[in-house]
Amino acid sequence: MHLLRLAHCLVLAGLLAPPLAAQVVEESLARDPGPLDFIQGDGYEQWILQSLAGDALVGLSPAGQVVPRLASRWKVLPDGRLSFTLRPEARFPDGRRVEAEDVLWTFQELLRDPKASPTKRAILEGTTVGSDRGTPWIKSPRPAQRLLLELARVPVAQRQHPDRGSGPFSLRKESGAWVFTRREHFLKPQVDGIRFRLLPDGAGVMTALQKGWLSIGYPATRRQADPPPTHRLVTQPMHSQLVVWSRSGPAPLRWLEHWRRDAFPPRLLGLNARPSRGLWPETLGFEVRTIEAAEPRPEAPKALRLLYLGADEGVQKLLLALRERARRDGCDLHLEPLEQGLLVARLQQGDFMLACSSVIFDPHPWAVLEYLEPKGPMNFTGWGHLQLEDLIGKLQRPGDPAWRELQSLWARNPAALPLLDFQSVIWVDRRLRVEPSPLGLYLHTPGAAGWRWEP
């Protein structure tokens, strides 16, 4: 048995260890992303591939601000169209310039192809596209600022070549590996390349990290704070929260807001979560707001019933700690575990008193409208307000008066409350400089093109 383990380790070392002279970042993928495809490809692993091999018209900075990418500049025309000026130096791997026809073909294919990425189709829903003397434009029913933020997730493919983008790295598929090599590009990538191996087993990732065979990796929860000498610990905030919805009005949420402050022991939270402070994600640019009420908090309820996903052991432990905190105020918080399909059904039917689920928000402030709009996918309580439609039509930049007024409406009568803000924990080679972000290491601009090796 020991000889077999040694042989396995030697084989894994041979597969993962880079040539000594190369400055290649060694990474892993938990799932096979499938072929690189800017039209039909979807899912987290595919997005990583597309972020390396492709460029969208605009990018998002690590802080979530719109920055130039394929387009060096843009403007809103009097008729509401967004017009983009493309970089003359942006080129595909065959040397051909990125032109308006490539932008139009990509967007039209995403709208035409029934197998196109659902994420990108949703972004482009209701849009029209065209070009004016070589300058591409797009018109959408969405506000220009929101559309710009969302277009950062739609890389442009070469016309008639859905597998070909203009990104800072070119992809070469090898047996069991996806190898990206830097190329001439306006982002000027500094690492020679990135090689991904398929490692679906968490134990395999831990072995590779501890042996120094991976430059970047996600450690097992119990070992997060103990990286090997070759690596350092990096944390990233995420656009993700543990949220509770209430069909019983804001009164139970006011008590949950009180309990979340000290319900969760640090040893239980570890490095992956911290108690939420406000009502909407701070990572999306929202200021911390608490529930506003004219009356003092009422007496704690004698009992509350909370539905949650029973298969998530981590969340279950956190909710048990919340139950103990509620008990100190005389409330019996009854926890009812459900399987995924049944929990979703109960939420959609409004068949609950309190219900809890993890939420991943799209990387822009408009994502919170899913709580508020009548047909919003997270409006499980029928929340509404007479001023809602008027305010949504006025939303522009985060922090403007319409956004603040909308947040005030919610604060006075919320239907949901976040308990925890999640963050990711990564081990990174000490010689490799990366920029953490709520978007992850890859999906912002410059992303991996901004990494560099240091002695």
C-alpha cells in the first residue's frame, strides 16, 4: 500500500511540476469545462477559460468599476444607444483585427442559438445591435450603466469561430490539461502561462498544494489557516450571503438582525464567513443600513420555524449556533431541514414562516432588484411598493439619490435579511503576486494578465 501511494505521488509530481526555467502558474479545475466556446459555453470553469482567451467590450476593475477592455472608450448617444470605439491593436490569434462585425456576430449568435449560454442570453434580452461606419452599438431596455456592468461578462468571439477570442492568453488543449500561453496583447500579461489540471478530488488538491505542485489552490476548510512554507494565505470577499426570508413581516428579522451580531463563534465561522452588517451586500457598493422601525423592537417571539437546506452541514452548524443565541432571549428557533428541490418549491410557493438559503449575486448593484421586483426570482414574499417602478426607472450609478431612496424603502419594511457574508480562502505561491477581488482572481480586469512572479 505504501509503495502504491509513493508511486501515485511520483506520478502526480511529474504531471504537475513545471519545467524549472518556465514561469508557468500551475492551477487546477474541479470540473471539466468542456471545449472553449464563447457562444454555448457556460459555468464557472468555462468563464475562467473565456476570461483568459477572450475580451469583452468592457471589463470590471477589482473594485467592480467599469474599465476599458476591447473598447477604449464608449458613449451614450441621444437615442439611448451605447456606442463603442474598438482598440486598433486588439487582434485574434490569427493576427486579424477585432472589428465591429465580430461584436455583432457574437451578440446575434447569443440571441439566435437556442443552445447559447443562458447567462449571456439573459444579459442581451431585448437588445438590438448594429454598427455605424465600423463602430458597434447596442441598445437595451436596461439603463446604460447596468448594461455596461453586465457586458463585462460577454466576451467577443471571432466571426464564424465561436472557439476563438482575442484575450491575453492562447489556449492549447493537452491530455488532461488546459495550457494557456501569453501572447501579444494590450493588457501586457507578465506570466508566461497558466496550466490547469483536472483535480476533482479535494484531497488531491491538498496533496498538490502541500507538495508545492500547485501555485494556486483552495485548501480544505480544516487546514485553511496552515499553508505550507511555499505559499501564503489570501482571502477574497464574495458577492455571496446566507439570507433569511420572512413571510411573517419584518418583526422576526429584527430579532435575527440582533442575534447575528454575536451568534456565531469565530472558530465556527473560520475564514470563510463573517456576520453581515447591513441589508444588501457591501461588496456591491451598498452602505451599511439597519432595519428602520418607528417602534422599539417587540418582545422576542416564543417560537420561530426556519426552513434550510439539510444537505449543507456547514450551514446547519451555523444555524444551530443561531438557535442557541435565540434561546437566550426565550425564543425556540425550530430548524426544519429540507432537500434542495423541496426547499426551492416551498420558497416559490411562499409556504414558509422563515426560510434560509445561500445566495450568489450577480456582480452589479441591480442584482438586489431580484428581491424587489414583482417577478423577481428572489421575491418569495410578494414584497412591493407603490414607488418601486418609478425609482427603478431612475436608477443610474450606485449611491445616487434613487438608489439611496430605494434602500430606505426596503429598510423600513424588509422581506429578507442576510446573516453572513461569505469569502473565499486561497493558498498562493509566495513568489506570485495576484490581486484578490469579489470577482475572483480571473474575472476582473486585468485578471491573470496582471499577475507577476517575484524573486
